[in-house]
Amino acid sequence: MGPVERDDSDRDDSDRERSYEATFARQHRQLDAMFDGLLLALRSDAGELHGVRERFAALRDALEAHVDQEDRLYYPAVRALRPVYRPQIEQLFDAHETFRARLGEIDASLANGAAADARAALGEFARAFALHEAAEEQMLRSIDAELAAAAAETPLP
Ligand SMILES: [Fe+2]
Ligand SMILES: [Fe+2]
């Protein structure tokens, strides 16, 4: 099973566990752990990049799968439910494009054996991505709360 696929073993039927925010947050923590492992490996293994490149490839696959899900599945739905968030979502789409491009550049550094460049670029990437994750989770918490409030205010006839 890939790192950002749904894990059925801890499936929970509560609304909370099925919320957008909970799904994203779970995937974000998985990506955070992959960043931590990769940065650690780059620090301790600067001369031997083979294992680092494998870790990077796994992180890149997982991160691209995550942002693809956001772009194709979640954010179009969120935008339809709450058009007021459209500008924020457009910014997130732009950030995803930047992240994809940056991953390609870091991959090239690793392929060239430029460990110090890759380490610096990955540290910067990890910080930028953490801010991105926090902004997404905050937005989705707000949307979850708004939708829950709207549902509560709309009793069945
Ligand atoms: Fe994102
Ligand atoms: Fe995300």
C-alpha cells in the first residue's frame, strides 16, 4: 500500500473521520514523516545518495498523488460547495504547480550528486510545504464547521 492511500484497517464511520480536513491532515502527517526521514538520510548519508534517491522518489510520488487528489477531487468539490473560497483555492492550485516544478529541480540535483544543494533545497521545500499544509487544514476546518452549522440550521421538514 502506498503512503497516501486510504488505510481501511482504521476506518472509522464517524463524520469527523470522513471529513475533508481529517483526510488531508492524515495525508499531511504521512508526508511530514517522509520529509523528516529524507532530510535525516541526506544529513547522515551525504556521500552515498542511492538510498536518498529512493526515499526522494517515494516522497515525490506520494506528494504528487496527494496534490493530484486535491486538484482533481477535493478542491473542485469544495469550490462548488463554498464559492467564497475560490481565490484561496486558486492560490493553492498555483502552489501545487510550483511544488511539482521544484521537485523536478531537486531530483535533478540528486541525479547530479549535488547533495548539499539538494539538502538545502529540500529543507526550504519542507518548510514551504508545511506552511501550505497548515493553510489548507485551517481552510478545511473552517469549511467543515460552516457546512456542519448549515446542516444543523436546516432541519428536515
Ligand atoms: Fe495542497
Ligand atoms: Fe495538502
